[in-house]
Amino acid sequence: MIGLSSAAPQGGCSRAGCRESATWRIDWRNPKIHSEGRVKTWLACDEHVEYLRDFLASRSFPVRVEAFDRADASPAAPIGRDAGSGGDGA
């Protein structure tokens, strides 16, 4: 099962069973139930960033992928309706 926490990022990959450190931050929201100001964050290692991004994008969720810096683990900014998947390398 994929991690579903919306809490502030902690630093480990959100893919179930993965114990690698995160190098990517995946901000997303479900537009059917979340307002534009409600953004959830998953973290991903290099191996799982595409898997997690594709999982969310296949459901037509707005997704933003950015490099994760543990020192900058601040809450995500809102994602607009027309934001697609993106970010560097994902």
C-alpha cells in the first residue's frame, strides 16, 4: 500500500516497504474532495518517483514533482487546477 499521510514530510520514501531516503517531493491533491488550498505530500526515492507520480497522474490528480531538500520540508503551496505532472527528472 502506498503511504497516504498528509503530514509534513519526514524524509523516507512513501512507497510501501521502501526504506530509502527521499530525494523527490510529490505534491498532489484529489480535486473531487480537496479544495485548491489542500495539498498532500508524498516523498520518493529515485527508484520510486516515477511510480508514485504515475499512480497519481493516472487518476487525473494535479501533481507537482520537485527535488526534496530535507532542510526545506515546509508545507506545499497550493496546486492549481491546470497543473500537470512535472518537475525535474520525473
